[in-house]
Amino acid sequence: MSRLPILMYHNISPNDSNSSGLSLSTLKFEEQLKYLKDNNFQTCFISELLANENSTKKMLVLTFDDVTENQLLFALPLLKKYNSKATFFIPFSYVGKSDFWNEGNEKIMSIEQLKSLDPELIELAHHSYYHRKYSTLTPLEIEEDLDKSFKFIFENDLKVTQAIAYPYGNYPKKGTAKEVFFQVLEKNNILMGLRIGNRVNKFPFKNRFEVQRIDIKGEDSLFTFKWKLRLGKLRLF
């Protein structure tokens, strides 16, 4: 088995003074991408993991939740500069609108903007339809949420990988509720589910519906980033 860090990003800001919480400055993001390139990390798509269980020693996945416009404006040029692939997760109900969970209600990309993304660098995946906590929903409500996502994808002719990042990293974590949740995902041909967890994965995955991501924060120094990349989120952070 190989080590596989999957990094989780949200908003990218051009202002270094706004680098905190879910917002990371372009300065810090570029510093991180440069470090990955200089240290021979190979970025790949979620879909490439699904297609091939063989891995390289320094394979890594970059993920972005919410497809906010700031990712298009500020993350994409840096991803292009460093030739880094990333998977973007879409909350389908909010496409072309503003969200309610980011401070300041971030603008979500439009259909046209999503279709303009370079498929050599960016792939799209699921982030639910309504961006609600799955642990608060019944199995029927989860089915309906997935159905709405599939309908949106079909009607707008989007290419979307059959993987989902759980909103807020939330999902039923115990007993029958957890089993039924995973059964609903499997029934709907969802091939991978991503939580938070803040640990480096072992690949191939032990459980493809509990894949862990490492939360990259705006206040993280490059030193902190390096340690997260190596070990996940440490208590001292």
C-alpha cells in the first residue's frame, strides 16, 4: 500500500491579510504548489484513482469544495502555472448563485464558467445538491438529493466524476444509519465518498466511502503545510 495525501481547499484570496480559515491567499497557495513541484509530487484526479489502483510514491490529490468564482479567478491560473491537476466539487443547487455557508456568501461559478474549465487540469465531482448535512437526512431525502444532482448534470450536459465530497465532511458515522448511507451511495453508482479526517490515506483505500482529506487552512505556514502533507493534522496545529 502507498501513502496518499488528499488536500482540501475552499476559497483563494488575492489579499494575504485575508488568509485565514477557509480562505487561503494566492501567495501561500503558490508557495505550496511550488513546494509540491520542487519535491516531485504527482497530482492526479479522483477519477484516475478510480481507474487505477497502482500508485507512484509521491502521488497526491488536490480538491476544492464549492466551485466558487474565486477559485476560477485565483486558483486556476496558479494550477496552470504549475501544471497541477485538481478535482472541483459542485453543490449543484447553487450554481450561478451565492452560497450561505461561506462568510460573505461567496459567488458560485455559472454553468458557462464550469464548462470553460480546462479538462486537462480540472475535473468536476459531486458536493450534493442542497449542501445539507447527510447525518440529518433520511435515506429517502439523500436519494432525492442525488436524483436532483443527476438531473442537473444531465440537463446541463456536464461531465462529472462519480465521487462525492460530503458537505461539512458530515455523514452518518455509526451503526445501521452508516450502513444504509453507504448502500444508497452504492445503489446510485457513487464510487467514492470523501470526508475530512485529516489523515494521510493508505492506497488502495480500505473503505472507498470514508476517504480522508487534509484541511488546508489560510493561516497555515509553509512549515505547517509540509507537516500536514506528511502526517495529516497534528494536535499542535
